[in-house]
Amino acid sequence: MKRSVLVAAGLLPAILLALSLTLPVAGLASTRTGEATETPDSLPNFPGRDETFGYCIGCHSFQVVGRQGMSRERWDETLSWMTTRHSMPAPNAAMRKVLLDYLTVAYPEQRGSARGWVNPFAPK
Ligand code: HEC
């Protein structure tokens, strides 16, 4: 009895050490895989794709953007909303045009037929 308690007490630090080594590594690995799958190449290929990806990806996944299909006016409002509510750096006029041109053709209001791209993460 006394002996098994001593053995258990001796093992405890080893178990804790093993846990503290493996847990953070597993956490990092899963975050990295998620990010690695998202590149401009996974977006519909239209002019302005790389600029738009670069502009929006700083704060959230592009899946947040790609879920939406909107008119140019609504995309314009979204850019203003990102700027005022979420402190996105305001795009200058030229950049705003690039972003709107891209968003409007890549994620138009009428969903489905106009979109040549299928979200690979959508539930099947
Ligand atoms: C500075 C940070 C930041 C940047 C840059 C940014 N966003 Fe966002 N965006 C956010 C935050 C925060 C949310 C979550 C808002 C919420 O609570 O619904 C969000 C949410 C969204 C949504 C989701 C709205 C919904 O109803 O689900 C869309 C669409 C969107 N952003 C578009 C864009 C586009 C397009 C760009 C690039 C031009 C962009 N964002 C860049 C901060 C940012």
C-alpha cells in the first residue's frame, strides 16, 4: 500500500511533463492546417482576387466573405461597415474600386448559377 502510493507520486511529475509537452503541440498543429488550406487560389478567379484576399484576410477567414452574395451597393455598405465598426483600414478610392469590382463579380447577389465556384468546406 505504502509502496504503491510512493510509485504513483513518483510518476505524477512525469505524466504532467508529458501532457504539457504534447498538448500545445497538438493545438498548434491543428491551427496551422486550417490556415494552410486558405489561399487566393481557393477563391473565384477574377481580376482583383489577390488584392481582395490580402485586404480581408487580416481579420477573418475568407469563408466569412464567400458565404455572402450581394449587390455592389451592399458590398459597398459592407466595406463601410468593416471600416467603421471593425476598424478596417479604409481603402482609398482606387482600392475600393478593385475590391468592389472583385466582390461584385465573384460573389454576386443571385447565388448558384452565376457562381462557378463551390465552397470546398460546405457540408456535403
Ligand atoms: C480590421 C478587421 C477586418 C477587416 C480587415 C475585414 N473585416 Fe470583415 N469582419 C470583421 C469582423 C470583426 C467581423 C465579424 C462581425 C460580426 O460580428 O458579425 C467581420 C465580418 C464580415 C462579414 C460577415 C457578415 C455576416 O453577416 O456574416 C463579411 C461579409 C465581411 N466581414 C466582409 C469583409 C470584406 C469583404 C473585407 C475585405 C474588403 C473584410 N471583411 C475585412 C473585421 C474585419
